[in-house]
Amino acid sequence: MSFISSILLFLKTFLEMTFKALLPVIILIAIWIIGKILYRYFRYGIKEFDFLKKRESTKAIDLVLNMLANIPGKRKVFKPNNLKSDLVVLDKTGIYLFKIVRYKGYVIGERKDLELENKITLTKIENVENPFITLDKDKEDILKIDKSLKVNEVLIVNNISTIKIKGIHEGEYIYLKNFYYHFKILFDKEEVYSEDKIKEIKKIII
């Protein structure tokens, strides 16, 4: 057996023995971490993990921005300073207000309701803020500046759930996974605003 082969065999044996020796410690640490997470969850509730929801929402916005960048055509996309929508898109086909949410299960209510009922399971029901109230308010603020503007409200759902909100139309909400193809077709429709008009509208909104 060559010198190099002996070294490799020694290293392999050493690593295997080290792993076997440390395995119980690794398992104990994993159990301790899981136990600590469960303890904090049952003591403080789901609010303890709100930062995860924010991270998911941020990731969803990044995905939307990336998809918009890959759809042919020129448009203005920005995060508004004086509006509560997550994104504003100024396209030749109109103005789009985007609000991104993450639901699980069934979402029930009416468009005018301040809160919606989110049935996560048969026994777990939560009241969530109605995003259409925010979108309606932003649209109203824009139309106060210019009533002739074509403003579209779009709720982007970053999860598989069933939306049953009375008073909204199919085109007013879309699942994130369908976003690219939906807007690729939509943005290819008849022009409403020229590039110069889009620049003008952006100055007004900002």
C-alpha cells in the first residue's frame, strides 16, 4: 500500500470515528433546538414568528419584480411612498396597484369588510386585514388627482388558498405562480397610455 493510500485510509477512518462519536451530541443539540422552538411557539404564539412572514412577503415582492422585468415592453415599476400598495406598475395598458398577501385555507368575507375570515383548518380561524380596503383607498387617492386615469387593483396571493370574497372579480386577484403568464398576455393588449404619459403619471403619483 502506498504512502498516499495509507494517509487517505487514515483520514477516512478518523472521520468515521469522529462522526460516530459526535452523533449523539448532534442529535441532542437538534432535539434541544426543536424543543426550544416548540416551547416559544406554545408560550408566545404565532406572533413570535412574524418575521418569517415578512421575509416571505419580501421574497414574493422580489419574485414579482423579477417577473415584471422579464415581460416584454417598457413600463414603470416602483414602491410608492404615499400609498400603501406594495407595488405600482405604470404600463401602456393602465395603472396597476399590487398588494401581496399569504393565506392558507379559505378566505371568506365581503369586499367592504374591514377584516376577512381566514379558515386555516376546521378548528383554526383567524381574522385578517382586508387588503382590498388598502387598494380601494390608494385607487381613490390617485383618482382624486386625475379622474380619467385607468387604475386596476390586483391582489397577489403568495400561497395556494381558496378566495371567496364577495364583490371582487376574478381579474382582481391572482396566484403568484400564475402571475407571469397572466400579465404577459395582459400587457400585450391595446395601448392606453404612451411612454410620455406614463412618465407624467409617475410624477403625479410620487
